[in-house]
Amino acid sequence: MLSRKLLIVQLAVAGLISVDAHADELDTLQFKVGQSVQHDSNVFRLSESANTAALLGTSSRSDTIGVTTVGAKIDKSYSLQRIELDITADRYSYKRFSSLDFTAVNYAAAWRWSLTPALHGNLTADRQEYVDNTADIQNLGQVNRRTDRSNLFDLEYEVGGPWRAVAGVFERKSSSSQAFTFEGDSEVQGVEGGVRYVFPSRTSLAYRLKHGSGSYPGRQASSLFASDFKDREHEFRLDWPVTGKTTIQSRISYFDRAHEGLAARDFSGFLGNVNATWQATGKTSVTAGVGRELNSYQTTSASYYEGYRFFIAPTWKPTAKTAVKLRYVHGSRDYKGPLPGVAPIDRRDKLNLGSVALEWQASRAIQLTLAMQHDRRSSNQPGFDYKSNLVNLSVLASF
């Protein structure tokens, strides 16, 4: 059943489409339809040691999946205001494991508001549903779908000169289709405030202090699990246009989560990322970055994980209508924070993902893509490793 929020967004889409259509301003409105076929060699991300027949009722781990896409996008300015809306519905149909079929309705809506040129901000809402391939339910022979939602209202006031005052309120929700996921469902509501300094070169440096109150929905407080928590985060952001061809964006935070009545689950530390984009030539660009992760992961022998991730993604456009895109991601995760009296598992995972995509803009409205991906996780603990190969062919029409 569609959520109440989603129905509101759909009605907003219908209303905005009607306004644009009657105004004959169809350049602000785009539709898209697409179809893709992908073959995945290990749909459930099973370990090499897993008993496939016992878990799945078949010796095969692979499947062919069709994905049908429909969507609409609006980007419209009215004086100092700007409205953005992107909504997409994806229908996933599995040939062998048809019980996994589902439809994901995702959206990103934003009102870039401005009362005066000096006082402006954002009101945003977004929803993303996706298959969480890293969820540790492989040995159950299940697939987990993760749904992330967020709502944000923020403002920025240009105090004078290069200084800006920033503030906001936010809400974040994350849920899983499977009950046995150690990351757990969560909800957080909070406030933030800080300052931003803008240099004459357009480089900006910002600091925000964020306070959040959260819960794990459906979880009862006990000696093993807490139901509520408090978050505090000190965040620094740097946006630096180094040259006309190179930009750097970074976010570094110190994050602290305290669980009510169960301090053994608390964790804190640094997280963030630094990304750089280099337009090497008119046809070649490279984006690369490194990030540090810190997140909840609750078992009796662990309360959280920390890790890092590095990626590099070059793009080459040999012609105006073709592009070759490569991407490589490498990372690791360490699981920490055992409960009192429980021995730590000392689990460490390594993740590697490589992909190549060939894109062809067959016409102004039609794009064809052929992509191949290899995904692999190794672990020092048995049963948590997997590897998968995926081939995808898709066609997308935009008009």
C-alpha cells in the first residue's frame, strides 16, 4: 500500500504537470521510460561454502531480472523560488526467483526557497528503495530491500561579508524488508546550526553542530538491545574549486551515539569523505575519493562497524554520443563493541567492486547502455564471503 507521504507527492506531481502543460512550458517537464535486462550470477550473495540446494531449493544461484522504469522530472523557477521533483517507479521481475518481484517507487523533491536574496534555504524530501547486497542474511537464502527516507528544512542567512548563519531541522528513517538484519531499522529527528564562510574564490568552509533523538522501531529495551538513542555530530564541510578543471568536496565529522540504558552499545569516532573531480581533457574526466564509515551493527559480539572506502571513476567520451565509464571501489570493515562478557569476533571484511559501462546516445531521446560488474567480499570469518558477476543491457527514453 502506498504511504500517505507518497500519495501527497504523487498528487503534487500531477498538479505541477498540469500547471506546466497548460502553460506550454514543457521544457521544464521530462518523462522517462526504460527497460533493462540483467543477469546476476549470485542473486542472494551466498558464500562459496553455502549449501545452495538446501537454502534455495535449487542448485543455481543465478537469475535473469527485468527492470521496467517509468518516471517524471520537473525543474521550474518562479522568481526567487525553484521547484524540483524527480519521481521514478521501477518494477523488478525475476525469472527464476519470482517471489523476489517488487516495485520500488523513489522520489526526490525540493523547494529551493528564498524570502530575500540574503535569506534562503531548502525544503527537501526523498525516498530510496534498493536491494541491500551487503546485508548479512545470505545464509537464510533471502534478499533484503532497504528503504531510506529523509526530510530536511534548512536556511542560510547572509549576515554580512563572507559570513553566513545556517540552521535546520531534519528527519531520517531507514527500514528493511527482512527482520534479521543487524543494522536494524532506525528513526532520527533532530536540529542543526552553525556558520559558513565564503571566500572570494568561491571556496566555502562550514561548521554544523547536529543533535538527534532516535529510536529502533519495534525493538523492546532489554539487557541486549536499547530502544532509544541520542546522536551528536560536529561536522565540517569544504567546497574548493581548485582550478577551472579541478574541484574538491569534503565532509569530516566527529559522531557520537549514546544508547539509553545500555552504554555498552555506544560508539563514537570520525567519519566523512573527500572527493575530487578532474576534467583532464574535453573528453576525459576522473572522479576519485576516500571515505571513512561508522555505523550501527548489533549482535552479541558487536555493536558497530568502522571502515574505509576508496573509489576511482574515470570517464572517456570518444564522440559526442558515446561514453566509456569505469569504476573501481575498495573498502574494508571492522566490527567492534562486544557486550560485556562476550568475546569479540574480530571480524574484518574486504570489499571490491569493479564495473565498466558503455553508453550510446542513439538519438536525442534514446540512450543504450551495456554494463558489466564484478562484486566480491572476503572475510576472516566463515560464511560472510561472496562473489557475483552481473551483466546489464538497458534502453532509456527521455522526452
